[in-house]
Amino acid sequence: MTTEARNYGSSPPLPPDEGYWEALLQEGEFATGEVSLHRKDSPWDDLEPDSTGLAQRTPFGGAQADWEQVQQVFDTDTSVTLNVVGYNRGGLLVEWNSLRGFVPASQLVDFPVMADSRVRRDVLANRVSHTINLRVIELDRTQNRLILSERAAQVQPGTRATVLKTIREGDICSGQVTNLCDFGVFIDLGGLEGLIHISELSWGRVGHPGDILKRGDTIQVYVMSVDQNQERVALSLKRLHPDPWQTVDQRYKLGQMVEGLVTNVVDFGAFVCIEEGLEGLIHVSELAEGHFLHPRNVVQEGQNVRARILNIDGRARRLGLSMRR
């Protein structure tokens, strides 16, 4: 892993707080609020039945001796082999003596990317009653929270701790894409995984992380924040490049003709990308002369158009365009 400091000439990004990571869990692993690891009352109500035909609904709870064992394994960064006893759309439920742990789907090896819900369910269901080699990546007894990872178990013990000691906020690191989810991309930094949230992939519009990256890609990333306690690293791809809105007033002027690609057509107009990360809006009143039923009667997504700049507001990140004469 190589790192270097970089000055972007602007204020550093604010590190994501705990709410940022909670949002990821709810959005990515536990869609539609089907499972909350913080619920004390039957947190696994959505689990599917295992091979016995009985749904596993045992809360985390657990004996003190088992929690102490988990803590020791976590502190020594070693892996364990556990039995899968249930699943939901978010991932797998595993059994550790009197404890129940959760393995998010994003932490499974070779889990399908962009698969429909039925395929995801089938893949998870096929893992029930099988054993799986795991490493603890998050532990909080007060919240009955035990999160494990199959991907983290692929590296040598102690590697993650070494990376955490050397990596710093503001570094630029080289890493490999290990997994893509709806909410972002996981990057192996040499034994420790960091996360690029979908909002940090590009200054422009991103439909799915798979539109930009694929598994196995080796890329450079900017380190936004490092949480030593939780062993979390927030990464960014877009911050390797200047924010185009910061200099839009200097590079464009009113009345200038520009070319761009129509990225989205809505009732009130069309959005046009004139450069990566820089989208302008052609209001429905500025699309064409005369009357028409809908903006799609004038332009279509994917179409290249020429437009005139009506207004520029870099601070508000707004660019008004017109296709009228």
C-alpha cells in the first residue's frame, strides 16, 4: 500500500459520523427496515426457516463466557468457523455457542453483484446449514451487536491492525475493488477494507457503482476518515479530482454555447451534462419554441444537444441552459 498527502486547495471534507454508517446498514444491508441490529425485541423476525423448517428467532443475548471468547478473537484478529443457521435479504445469521452473529451480504465472498432479489435469496438460502470461515469486524455487547465478515477472513491475522496504524486522513492509497453494492464499493487496502459510498464515486450522477467500477479493479482512493476504534475507513474516488462547481464561474460565461449529453428528462425540463460532474437544467420553457406535451417530445435521454448558458451559480451548484433561439 502506498500513500501520499495531497492538497486540494479547499477545506477538507467532514468525516462521516456514526449516522453515516448506520444509514449504510439500513440502506444496503437491511433494506426497507426489515432488520435492525439495535432492536432488543426479536431482532430476527424476518429470518427465513432453516433446513429444519423452523425460523431462527433467538435474540443475540448470550452467556458472558461466550462474549469474552468473542472479544478475545476480535482482539487477536483471528478467524473462526461458524455454522449458518438462517438468513434474510440482508445476509446470513451464524451461531456462536449462545450468541447469534450477522454476516452482511456485502461481506460474503463472490456474492452476486446487481442480482435481483430472488437470486440473492437463493444464494443466501443455499448457505444455510453450511459452515463459513469468518472474522469479527464489529463488536458491541451493550447493543448485542456482533458483525462478521467472510472477506476479512481471507487475510493474515494482524494485517488489518498494521494498515490502521499507517493509514491517515488525507492519504491517497492504492487498493483493489472487492465488492460492489447498491450503496457503494468496498476496497481492499492491503488487509483492511475501506468503503467508498456511492455519493463519493463521482462529482456527477451515478446510477449504480457497477457503472463505474468492477471487481478486481486496482484504483487510487482518497482517505476521508479513519476510525481506529471501529476499524472503519471512509474513502472517496471523486475527491482525487477538483470539484467542477468550484471553478464553473471562471470557465464558463453567460450566453456561451455548450454541448452536452441529456442525462435525465422530467416534467419540468431536462438535465444536460456538459462535463463530468457538471449538469445544467434546461427548463421546460427553454426547450423549444411553441407548445409541446412533454419535454420528451423535444429531447431524449442519451441525446447530444447544444444549449446556451442563461445563468451560473457555482455556490448553489446550479446552471441554467436554453435550447431556444
